[in-house]
Amino acid sequence: MFHFAKRLGLLLIASNMRGMPVGEIYS
């Protein structure tokens, strides 16, 4: 479970660095 949360966190950070809204990834 921790590994999944870690990958999810990295995905959020990467999306923020690209200036992409987080909601766009999950929609």
C-alpha cells in the first residue's frame, strides 16, 4: 500500500511540474 501511495505522490508532483491540473489525469 505504501508503494502505491509513493507512486501516486510522484505522479502528482510530476503533473504539478508540468502545470497540468490533477483532475485531468483521473478524468
